[in-house]
Amino acid sequence: MISAERFLKEQGLQPASADTGGLALSSEDPERTNVQRWNRRTKPDRSSLFAGSANATKTPRHARHAGRVGNGDSTAAKDPNDLDACREAALRLLDAAPRPSGALRERLIGKGYTSEVVDDVIERLTRVQLVDDEAYAQSAVRYCATRLMGCRGAVAELIRKGVDRRLAQQVCDEAESYGVFTEAAWELGRRTVRKTAGLERDARRRRFWSAGGRKGHNPEILRQIAQELFD
């Protein structure tokens, strides 16, 4: 099926062997350019995700890290309406890891800031591209592909991480249109073939169906793969 070996290398990921959790794909497939095109369309400019506005005063990374160690990310808001304190709390969270606006909002509300202040902070951070939900979602989909997840599983994973349901579905549908999840299903099948060598056919099929279901793959695709690889 579709190969994404080059796609993974462009992401800084190595194609996996049979014993690893990544996506190991054949470079001989003539349709491999589909996934490469998807990658070029969705690969974010990472510098834009973490670069503030030109006029913003940037807190040194080590200083923000020291603040996290000294005060902790779980510190409750002293003033629920303190916009500056809320912004600093948001920057500390983003310094630790990229987050979609939904997850960031949940954390800030949990610290005790009012929803109005939190929404204001997130709007400002989005304007300077410190928060970019679409880029985050696309990056998360690429990660799901390396875990051999299906479209349904990837959508659920993105929603769990705080991505808006509609955006999660949109980004996953685009990846699916390029064959990303189909290739993940085939690689899952090939890996199951290797791992279950020597078992009875029915046992091997059950293992494959169980893994495919857990990872959220389309049952019709699983059926096609099972017929070709296990019959």
C-alpha cells in the first residue's frame, strides 16, 4: 500500500523495525507520494508555534523553568482577574509542552482564573501564534500514524488532548484522504503476521482484529487486510 518512509524521516522519525511502535513502510509503493503530499500540506513551521510578537517581552526559558520549580504549575490564582498572572501561567504551561487552546483553557480555569480572563489570554496568545490549534492537531495526527492508529482512534486521541471535535475530525479526514490510516492498518497487519507466526489462522486473525479495533481502524479496511494476509 502507501509508503511513508520519507514522510517519517522528514519528521525526524526513523521507520520502525518489527519490534518498535512506529510505522515501517515499503519504499517500493508507487502511491507513496500521497502521504508525502499530505506531509507537505500539514507540516507546521515550528518556529511560528513558539515565537511571540516582535514587541513582546520574552521571559528567559531558564527563568520560567525556575518559576515552575519554585512555585509549581499547580499554584492557584491569587487574583482570578489578574490578566498578567494568567498570561504568565499560560506561558509556563506552553513552555513545558505545546497545547491546544482547549487543554490550555482547562488548565487555567483549574488554577482559578475567570473564564473571561482565560479567554482573553488565549485570544492574545493565538494572535501571536503561541497557540495554534490546527498545527497542534496536525502534529498529533502524525504521532497517531506512527502508533498505527486508525482515523476513529486518532479523532478520539485528539479530542482527549483538548482539540476541538470539529477540528479533530477535519484534520483526520484530510489525513485519511491521503491514505495515512490505510497504510497504518496494513502495517499493523504485517506486524501481526510476523508476531503471530506459528499460531493457528483463527488465532492470528483474532489478534489482528483485536489490535485494529483498539486502534480505531475502519472495519472494512481490516476485513480486506485480514482476507489478504491471513487467509
